[in-house]
Amino acid sequence: MADAQPSTATPQGLAAKVAAGSYVKVLSSEPAKTLIKAFTQSLKTATPQAEPTTHTDEQESLTIAVAALNAFLQSNVTGPVLENARPVTDLFVAGHADVKTLRRACLVDLQVDGVAPYAHIPHIELFAFARRVAAAVTTLSETAPLALHAATTISLSWLRLRLAVWHYRLLAQPSLSGASFAKTSQWIDVPSLAETVTASLGRVRRQLFGDGHDDDVWALASAEGVAWARQDKVQFLLEAANAWIMLGRDDKAREALGEATRLNRFEFALSGALGKRTRFQEKSISQLVVLARSATHETEDTVTADEGDADVEAKPDALALNDDTLLEKIDFSDGRDGDAAQSASLPAALVDIMPDEQPQLAPLDQIILLTEATLKDSFSPVDTLTSEEVLPYAVRVVSEKSTNWQIYTQALLVRSRIEMHRSRTIERGVLQMQAVVDQVVVDTEQPAEAKAEDEEKKDDADVPAIAVTAPDQVPEPDADKPTTFFRAADASDSAPAHVRLQYIHALASPPRWHLESELAYSWAHVGSLVSALEIFKRLRLWAEVALCLATAAAASHDDESGRGSGGEEKAKGIMRWRLFHATGTTSPVDPDVEDLPDDVVHLTPAHFSGPERSPAVPNAPRLFCILGDLEQDPSHYLRAWEISNHRFARAQKSLGDNRLSPELWSRLGDIDLRLGRPGDAAEAYRRAIAAAGDPIGGEDARTWSNLGSALWSQYLQVIDDLRAELKDAKLEDAPVPVLADDEEGDATAATKESKKTQQDPEVILAQSLAAYKRGATLSQDNWRIWDNVLTLATRSHPPAYTDVLHALRALDALISQPKQDMDGSSSTTGVYEPPRGTLARAVAFFLEDAVVPLITTRSELWEIVARVRAWRRDYKGAVDAAEKGWRTAMGSASALGASDGGTAKSWLEDEEAWGEVVSRTDELVGGKARSAVLERLAEGLA
């Protein structure tokens, strides 16, 4: 792949190839081969950085570094496929055993503060090589613009800033709950690299805008006198805004974004306009819309530069909504009637813009809108209001007629993330993200014969294969070719690499592995665990594979369908495969090169019950925590804490979950109280109350009452200790306090004399009273708790008379309540109505409403109704039910013989029927006798 013409090896020739997107040709040049050889040697010898050779000009070195960085981003972020990259990979592998050894060494080189990048990044050696080469340049000026013939001019410091930012982004693992890439980047704990990015941002800013704090961002010349174009400054400010978002500094990001907006003279506003969102909406209501207009010179320059350029018109497909209720886009009203007040608050450049007929925006202005959306989404809560506010920014960019490929892709991603939170648009949101992922994967996936991992097959791969087919036979598809969920894009629909990479540093575009992981979480969110599982398996995210299997197992228990059965055991098997050796064998240290007895998703815990792997896999602490969740074994959390050198917070949180059980804390308090340790019991009850998830706290009033009892016991213990202390000290100036028979004494004097760090008994007594009062509030019909409140209120110093009166009123109300006699005897004559929500009330109403209307020949049912009415003190109703039961028994016994053809006799002849009539007659007579007695008793009481 080396260039044959000598002129192409000059810095100008290499820069021209970089500008044209021919990165492989640059990396195959002789100067690049020299640098690659030095780089691979430095990896083998663990040299801190590769020194450029004397045969390579540093300008050429930087050009090669830019080509390596762009090639890496093309193969992992933007696409298209990095064609003919096999010779370049062979150059890197020449100094190592194989490509896996090379990339493992690159991962070690890129590790920062104990955090390593994703272990399966394609062509990671290109990024490590670009970083080493840029760091080794020492003689060139950091502020001088590099002659790269690119649309944006950069300096050495600016190149190092981009490398540091992407280095930081590569450390974001694709397994953080499916959050967006901007949010995930904020969770990385690499302070040293964050300091490097911050210092680089300040350095480049001083080069472009000067050293002062109040420098004019409109000035086109820097402090060194170098002329920087306005577009270059806006590009840097957008890169700085996304870098600050990545670092979690929303204040700095807003400042940089505001400067970029003012410098580019871009006018935009989030406003409202009358329109219809649904198909059946008759009246227009206010809808959120982003009104935006680029500066005149920016729009003209963009249109002039893009005339006749078909690459700019190429962009991914935007899926239609196809909803039976929502419109594809908001139907805005023709006029702006009634919007006078709103128009007055808009900038003058936006007043005459119609919401559905907005002017074309410049690419950098489109990025400003997307950065504004990213900023709002990254630092705002996930709710409907935030989604409604962010969506118009993405819609404004998606509706553009001419858009850069990568800008349009980012806009589709922003829109799909928002639409996945709404039931009406969740389908388009998931499918749109699937379409974007398909495009990125197909555009970055190498064919199987071109992969460096298949080095042993490269001789056979070049041999052409001849296949004979019938005239009507359809050839079988190539299994090695990446497939898509939707129709694959044609070559004419795709944009070249240099067009896609033009604004890549100013966008928060995620790498392909993070984008696929986000898609997997989206499929899991809509319930398609199978699709999510396949994506996680392809990404080798074994922790997520195990979680999918465990979730499927839990779902199978809920719907009893049997799908996902055994998933929890499979999840345990995967976790043990990553953490432990195989049972009874000495397996390799690296589980990825191990010969498995079955597919990964069919492993069981019995396969890997050997000793722990040493050294542990990179994500061992997280895997141990997941295994602890699956096996309910806290020892795995302890092991995760030890492996992480006491830094993995998830392990401590998991251990804390075992200490957040209110039932366990309450039981511990009971044991401590029984063992005579009131202080420990009080602490246990406090933790039980704090750990309770319900608003009441603890186990209803029981825990509060027990806390009061523990504090009361602690109070008595402290009083005894103070009495013993004063007796032993034999103080002459302070007599021993005389306590009452009920263990009450003047504890204040003893507390003042004690010099030890003991709690004030009065405080403990007040806390005990407060706990009892809280328990009485939660259970107002518990006379025992009210009695305790009364006792402690009278023993306070001074007595809590308000609480005494309150407790007395509560006890009086409980005592004066009428007693409900289950036998039916009562001093009152009213019908008893069971309390609402009780089983007694439900049964009584069921009998009266459902059973009584249906009774025809079953006299025993009337007996049940009579007994229930008598229990409710409805004696007249009970007599009525007994009489109906007697009549039913008389009639049914007589009719039985006629209905069954005379096989049974009447109650005058049949013994069984006679017995039933006698039983009903006895009940009727007894009921009337009881009713007469109770009526006379009621008249006498009256």
C-alpha cells in the first residue's frame, strides 16, 4: 500500500491525502511505517512514549497522527468501512505475536487511574499510535496552525486536546444502564485525565482568544498574532462545550455555548406557535417550536461551498411515525394572530419566521442547537417537561433540507432518545435508533476475510471461489457480511469519510459499542429481552447478558409461561465463568480463550466451581456484586470491595442493602432488649425505623413502642449507674440523690456532677416519651401504648400535663366504647354494622345481597342467614329468616316426593325430612323467645 510517487511522501502530499480522506494511504507511507515500527517497539519495551526518529519530519509526524486518529474514528464512530486496512494492521502486528497481544498492550497503555477502555475496541492501536506520536513532538510550536488542507485549522495543542477528549470518552464503558453517551461520560472517575483535558482547554483558548479573562471573542487574531478564522473559533467553542458537558461542568458548558452563539451571530429561541399535533384536533393550541436563523454570510458561504456537492445531501433515513393519532409533524397555523405579545419577546431576526417555513441553517449553527439539547438533557431530570423542551431542538435540525451526515445522525439519536419516553412514539424511537445502529455497524464492520484475527486464513482468503448456480437459483447471502434490520443504504446514499468527520469533534457522537449498548437497553425497555441479549452477547458484555437472563427468569415466574426458565442458573454460570476456574480442571487465566463445554448462555454454576481466577478480569468487582445479588451471598460483596482496593462503591452499597431490612433490625432490637442491652436495642429500633420504606416507619406502631421501651430501660440503667457512681465516689459536698420507689430521681444533679460522657437521663426520658407518643398516634386504639404515654408523661421533669390529659382522654374514649359481644348479647338495641374493609362486613353483605335473593328450597341457608343477623343484633331479621327457613323445610319436604317420581316420602312419613322440620321449628321458637326477652329488656331500660 506504500505510495510509489516520491512527491506524495512530502508533508504537503500527506496533508492533501488527509484532507481527501485517504487515511490508509497516509498510514502506508514510508514515514508512517517508520513511526509505526518505533511505536510497536515502545509497546514491547514499555517505554513511556515513542520518540520520533531523526528520519521523520515532525510536520509529517503530526499529519500521520491526524490520519491515524481520523482512521480510528472512521472505523468506530462514523464509518464508512475503512477499506484496505489489512496492510496497516499487519504493520502494527509485525512486532507482536498476534493482534490480540498488540491490542492488549494498547489497552494497558491507555489505562488511566486504574480505569481501562472497553476491551474490544476495533483498531485501538490507531488511537494509541496517534496519541504517542502527538505527545512526542517537541520542536514545533504548539500555537502554529498545522498545514492539513482541512476545512478547520488546528494547532498542536488543539490536536492534543482532541486526543485527550477522545481518550476520556473511550474510558466510558458501554454498560451503564443504557444512559446517553453524554451522561455516561460524567460518571468516569479519572481525575488525572480530567485535569489534562481542563489544562488543554485553557491552553487552546489562550491561543485563540488571548490570555486575559475579558478578551473579545470577536477578535480574529490571537495573542500570538496568528489569524484564526471565525469558523475555527466557533468550532473550538463547541468542542469546549461538549468537553465541559463530558466533565460534568454545566456552567462552563453554557458559557462556551453562549460565546459560540454570539460569535457566529446565530439567533434562535424556544418559543410557542399555534398548531395541531393530532389528526382529530379541531382547535389549534400553543406548541413548542425552535425558531432559528443563521447569519447571512454563514448561510451564503455554506450554500456556495455545497453547490454541486452530492455528499452533503446524503444522509441517513428518518423513519416516519405512522401513528393513527399523532401527525408526522406539527401542523402550525398559517397566521400569527394572537401572538403579538410573544413576537415582541423574540429577537428582531426571528419575528417574521414562520414555524413550518424556516431558513436553512449553517452546519455549526445546527451543532449549536444539538449541543443545547444535549446540555439540557444531560443536566435535567428525566421527565415529560424536559423531553418536551429538548425535542424541538432535534426536530429543527431533522427538518433541514441540507445537513451534514454526522450532524443529521446525531439529531436522529437525540429525537429517538426522547421519543422512547412516550407511548405514542416509543415504536419510532426504538426503530429509529435501530436504523442508526444498523447504519453505523454496517459502515464500520469489517468483512470477515479482512479481519486481522483471521490471519491464519489470509492465504486462503485471496483464492477466488467458483460457484455454479441454476438459471433461476438465487445465490445465498454472504454470512460474513454485516446485516441490517432495515434496508441497507446504497453507496449513493452514503457520505465519504472526510465529510462525516468534518464536525465529529464538535458533536457528542457515541462510539459504535456504546450506541449498540444503548440500543440493547432500549429493546429491554420495551420488553424484547431476546434482542437485547443478542446485542450484549455480540458486545461481549457478559454482565448485561447475565442480567438479561435473570430478568427473563423473573418474568417467567410472573406470567407462568415457562419462557426464560433456568435463566437465573445460566446467569450464575456466566458470572462464575468470568470469575472462577472450571470445576476440577486448570483453566487458562483468560476466560475469553477458554474452551467452553457449551454455549455461553448454557453454562451452569456447576461448570465453574473451582478457585478464583488470578489475576481477576477487568470488571471483577462489578461481576462479584452481580453474583452476590444472584446467589444472595454477602461474601461476594466483600470480595468485590477487596479486589477494588476499597474503591468500588457498588460493593458497599450492596452490603448496605443487607443492613436496610427493618425486620432484621427490629428482631435485633428484641434480642438486645431481652439480653439487657437497652442502648443497643434503642439503636437497632432507630435503624429499623430509618430503614423502613413506608411513610409510617418501622413495623407500624410496634417498633415505635419498642423504641420507647428500650429508651425507658436505658433511662433506668443510666439512673442506676449514676447512683452507683456517686456512692463509690463518696462525695462530701453532694449527697447521694434519693430516688423514689418507681426508680425516679433527680437525675439532673447527678448529671452535672458526672464528668463522664454519659447521656442526660432527662433527654433519654423525653425521647422515650416521644417514641411512645408516635406509636400511640399510629395505633390510637392500643390502650397499652396510651398507658405508657400516661406513665412517662407523669414522670417527666416537670410533668407533661398536656400529654397526661391527652392520654387520659384517649383511655377514657377506649373504655367507654360499647363492647361488641360475639354471642349477640348487648345493652344496646341498634343493629351492628361491621367496620369497613373487614372480612365480617364483606361476608354479611354478601349473604344479604347475593345469597338471600337466590334461596328457594335450601332451608339450611336460611339458618346461616338467621345466625348472622342474630350476631349483628338484628333480632327481627333473625326471626324472619328462621320463619322462612321453617316454611322452606315444610314445603321442600312435601314437594320432594312429587318432584322425584314418588321415591321420597313427605315429612310426615320420612324420618330425615321429619328431623329437618323439627330442627327448623326449634330454631324458630328459640329465636322468637330470645327476641321477646330482649324487647322487654329494652323497654325496661327505656
